[in-house]
Amino acid sequence: MTSPATRRSGGRSARRAARVAPVTDELRSITPGMEGGAYKPLTQTQVEKIHDAALEALETIGLADAPQSGIDYMVGAGAILGDDGRLRFPRAVVEDAIAKSNTSITLCGRDPANDLILSGNRVHFGTAGAAVHMVDVHGREYRDSTLQDLHDAARICDQLDNIHFVQRPMVCRDISDNFEMDLNTVYGCVSGTKKHIGTSFTDPSYVKPALEMLHMIAGGEDKWRERPFVSNSNCFVVPPMKFATESCEVMEECIKGGMPVLLLSAGMAGATAPSTIAGAIVQASAECLAGLVYVNAVKPGHPAIFGTWPFGLDLRTGAMTGGSGEQALLSAGCAQMHKFYGLPGGAVGGIADAKLPDMQAGWEAMCSNVMAGLSGLNMVYEAAGMHASLLGFCHESLILSDDLIGHALRCVRGIEVDDETLALDQMREVCLGGPGHYLGTDQTLNRMQKDYVYPALGDRTSPKEWAEIGKPDLIEKAVARKEDILSQRSAARFDPILDQALREKFKIHLPA
């Protein structure tokens, strides 16, 4: 007879094996682009009031500081240039822009398997931000971020199932020349992942050479325009209610070059936006609606993401509160406005004010990621790896966020109710002459992958088993996973002939 201890050991080994076994795409319980939208913090009446207020702001306050080219485009579309230099937008002009806008956008990856369809309540999580520091989890300190750090982040993201896109999460502070930094940012990201990438440009003259690089990588301008795998994250406004002149000129160049744009309005509630949640959403909506008029005046229907991106602020100190409940509500409310307009949209989620990947970081990131996902936000930016209110990025947190976002996505998926999931047949079989439990039944085994998300690094062992396996530390497990990923060559690396051609044409700072 097998002893109880042997039976327990065998069962435990089987459970361990099940936890680490790879799951096929067909069996995955969560996937990119699942439908959210169950959570609505605003009533329909409140949504309409915010919309009306945004239209009134555009009609009576307007925006200042557009470049002359932008003034020409927008006046041509019906905006009115006042004697005070501000552009004002009659309601009919805004409504016309909404009607012309692209309501379903596909953000392409270099690999079509990574394409993201932005429409309705389809939810995607990814990185973003412009952190200037890297978090050293061992030294518990911050250092300047580098191009290698950015490239490594892209390589890590490429291997994480629940990170769906890679918008540049940090600045390459080891490159002092802005032109070289912008081009190396593109190179470092694209050579690190085949997922969709977002990036920024500091000067409009930098867009053309960046496009030349992307044409080479794509195999020609025609192929790039057919499947643009990089989008422009564009802070086209300086809140409150002013255009960012150079960024607008960058946006025009990106539109002409066939690059999708993220219209990013990033006011700080209480500083550069109204302190109330509703007021901050009004201003962000108004600014992005002005951006929508702009984009569609340049090229009707050009892919543009409605990037209402208001941040919370601690009014006691002036510190940003990316990890607050207020931030979660701001992003969820913005998602509702995107649905009201029927436009693909993005906002923030997952930012931690905590300086290290600790319990505070966990609760802050989960709060806004879950609420953003449940609200049906198409693009949840800054969802992984961000610390110190966007000042620091952490590779280990990026890896841990893959688990965290997995659980957020399971919440997004929600509860299916049908004859199979109601499980009356199982109840009869188990309770009427059956074993009296559901462990090991065909139905339980058949749905164990389909219905449940299992953490890759999170620990669910008993205290006894945890001790037996060496009391593993979560951060050290993330470090080991990082080192394993980075020990292998990038799956997104360029063909050697293409890479040599890129290096001959552009000054690439990454070693070959």
C-alpha cells in the first residue's frame, strides 16, 4: 500500500508540473482585446453633461498657440481664429470631425500575430511613459536610464503574454543628442520586440529620417504604409487649452508619413487641469476633440487614438498620484467618454507612486489596471513597470506586472452564464451517488485552463511547501526570469544585412 506521505508528494509534484506547463493559445483563459465595459462610473446623463461642457469650452475658450500650418488646417475645417490668437471650434465643426474619424484602428505589430484591433470595449495593456531613471531592486536606488535598458525592456515585453504593446517607457539618458536619441529609441524598441511600438519625436525634422529607417525595416515605403508598426505618441497640447507648437508640427509630419498618432492630453488635476475629476475629464475631452479636428483636417480618417490622459495630484504637496483611486476613476471616466464618441481611446493605468516593487506598488497598480480594464479602455498605457509617479522604470516590476495584468484581464473577461457553466449536470452527478466533490471530474479538468488564470511567479504554495522549496522570494524570481530572457538573443533582431545597412546610414549606439 502507498503511504499517505507518498501520495501527498506525488500529488504535489503533479500540481507543480501543472503550474509550469505551457498553455496553448486555444486554451488560454485570457487574450488581448477581450471586451470590457461592464464598469461605468458615469451615468448617461453625466456623460452628456461632460460632453456639453467640453463643446462649450471649445466654442467659447478655444486653444492658443497652434503653429501657422495648424491654424490653416483648422480654419479650413471651420475653426475660428480670434483676435486674441485663440482658435475656437463651433459645435458643428467638432461633430463633423467625430463623423470623419476612424472608429476602428488596427495597430500593427511587425508580426501580424501581435496586431491590436482598437474598437468598442476591446482592452489592451502595455507600457508607456518617459521615465528618466531605472530602479535597482538590489541596491534599492535609482540611476539614469539608458538605451540598453530600453532595448532590454522591449525584449522582456516581447516574451510576456499580457503586455500587448510597447510604448517607449523610458528616456535614453546616455545619448545627449536629441536626434540620435530619437532614432536610437526607434531602433532599440523595434529590434527588441515584434509587438506594436509607440514613440515620440522631439523635433519635426527628425520624423523623416525615422521614417526612412522604418521603411528599411519594413522592406519599403509601400510595405510600411500598408502595415505601420510604430505609432507617434504626441503631446499635442500643453494644458490648459494650448497647443504645443513643435509637437503639432511633429504630428503633421507623422500623419503625412502614414504613422498612427496618439493624441495625448496630460493635464494634472489641480495644477494644469481642474481639480475635480469631472472637470479634468471635461478639459481632456475638449483638448482631444480639438486634436481630432486637427488630425482630420490634415487627413480625414487618419488613425488617431483619443488619448485623454489626466493625472491625479496630491493637493497637499503637489506630488503626482498615479497610484491613487482618483487616478483609477479619471481613466475609467475617460474610457466612458471614448465609448460615447465611438472612438478608439487610451488612458493611464498601473502607475505606482511606490519607489520599489513592494506591497504599495501592487495595490496601486492593480487598482487602476482593473478599473481601466473593466471600463473597456482600449489602450491601458503605463500599465507595467512604472514607479515613483513615472520617474522610475523597473524591469522586475515589468515581469511581475505580467502576472498582475493577467488577473486584471480575468476580471475583464467576467462571468459566463450558460447551461455548461451553471453546472446542474455536474451537481447531479457529484451529489446523487457520486464522490461528493468536484476534484478530478471531467468537467473540472476540461475547464481548469479555460476558466482560471495561474500566476507565473506568484506563490500559492502552503507554508510547509514554501519552506520545502527554499522560501522563494518574489523579486528574486523576477530577477531570474529577467536574466533568462536577456541571456537569449532577441527574437526581434534584424537580419544581419539589414542591420549593417541601418548602421551605415544611422548612428546606432547599441552594440551589434
